[in-house]
Amino acid sequence: MTMAAGVSTLDERWQSIDLDEWTRRIVRRHFDPDTGSVYWLKRRPDLDFEPLDVQRYADLALFGRMEPEDLDGVDPVDLVPRGAPAGRVRNRVLRTGSIVGHDAGWRQRALRLAGFEPGRRWLYACPGGQPAALPGSVVHAIDLDWRWVARLIRDSRLAELNRYVDHVVDQIVAVLANGIDYLETTPALFAALSRRGARHVSRLAGVGLAGPHLDPALYGEFAATLAGRPLVTAYVTTFGAAMGLPARDDGAVLPYVPHYPQVTMSVVSRREPDREVGYGEVGRIRVTVLHEDLFLPNVLERDQAVRLERAPSWPCDGVANVVALRPLATRAQLGIY
């Protein structure tokens, strides 16, 4: 499977970066004896290779695989090189200005490609993260307790979950009455809003969706509801993110390109996680983070996707049709998780 062609060429400052050269730069930054990150300097004696000898992106396989749980109990400050700018801890990661700025740049590019306009009013109703509206925009935000939602799902307390979803949708409806142009939210919350009635959605000039629980059938429903108004998607994990590209094959393929070069994604076999699957095949998502201020190689996410071959206008492979490895609830029960 190949990425959709015909979209605007990626900003040349990222498009032109050689991934092997970038890998050497980031590994050296995090393993510098004087200024490297505490986490990696502590791990260095236990590695059976010299990290400063890493020359290519492919050499990151030497670090082995990581699970998100491997970072439980790790101080987020220890993951950041000494002397890095201050930041804000969110979801076990200290998000420095460099990390936030890079993610925002990709998100703004996605919005422009989809037809969103600067200087408009936004409502941001997503768990965590940070709004990345276009310049001149005014952003309203609703706080969501995604950890509480995850717990409700895990404990099968679906009645409470649905009450919480209703509570959040009530807030969205109230804010939309104040002249909001664009809504950024999760697929499940937008589905719940749509069930409240067409008048609420009809007020919107466009919608941005972030989260792995967007299947082609649901995307088709949303596109029909918006009737030609912009709809943009994003795949966001704790450690990395990918920009949604225009849907293909009448919405049957929902493609994403990671935030290169700081984030790359592979699709690997669920039984043999060191082996990439072929293009068009389904496997588990493996994320590598190569930020100046965060280095996390080969993190196995809890999601699966189709491996997507890059088009000439994009710098790396992508993923498509992302879903959770183990769905926690049915679509009607998902709430905002």
C-alpha cells in the first residue's frame, strides 16, 4: 500500500534531513558524558555495544525493544539532556519547547492542507495534549480526565462512563453556542455530539479528530455529517504522533505520516516484534522518538495498523487504519478514551 500522492510537499527543512545523520546527532546528544540524559547515561554500562558508534537509523535495533511500562517510575527529567530548556510534564514525558513546537508545526501543516483557516475560534476537547490551532486563532478548552475514563472502561463501569460522556458533551454544546468555528476532539466524543442533533454539528466550519478509535465506517459517517466541510485526523500516542493524510478509497483507508524526523513508525509482527510486516499488511505499531530532548527507540505501542509505503513527496513510511490491539469497549461504550 502506498501513501496518497498529490498532497503538498513537506516543509523542506524536514524533508531534506538525512535520517542516518539525524540519528547520529540525537544518539550523541543523549550519550554525551557531560550533557547527556541521566536515564541513558545510567543504562550505558549495561549495553553490549558502544552507543557513540551508532552510525545509521537501522543500528537503533541494537537497543532492543521497549514497552511503555519500561518507563514506569522513571523521572521524566532524567530522559531529557542536561541543560535542555524547561518544559511541562505530561503523560510521563517532559515536553520541552522544542518538542511542543515540532508537534505544533506538523499539526498546523495538517490543518492548512485540510482547508482550515487562520484567525478562527476553536474549541479544544481532547484528553491531554496541547492545542495547535493556526495563527491568530482563539482557543477555548475543556479539561478531560482521561485517566478516570480509562479506569471506568477497565472496570466495566459503563453506566458511569456514559454519564461522564454526557457531562462533557453538555459542556461542548454550551461552548459551541458562543460562535465556535472549529472543534478538536476525539472520534467517540464527536459521535456523541452528533447523536445530540444535527444543529450542533451544523454550527461548525470544520472538525479535527485525534485518537486511535476511528475506523473507516465511522470516518464515513463523520464525513457525510460534515457534508464537505474540512475533517482532519491525527494519531497521537504518549511518545509520538502522526499527521492524518486525506482519506483514500472513499474512506476505506485512513493514512497517517509520522512527525519526521523526530518521530518514525514501523509496523511489526505481533508474534515477532523485531520483524517488519510487508506493505499492506497489519501489525503492531513500533515508535521511535528522535527528539533533541527525548530519545526512545523501538517503543511497542498498544495499537495496530496497516504498514503504508511512502509516496515520493513524503520522507518516510506511514501507517493506516489504526486501532487498539485489544479493544477495551464497543464503539458505543468508548466515551472519550
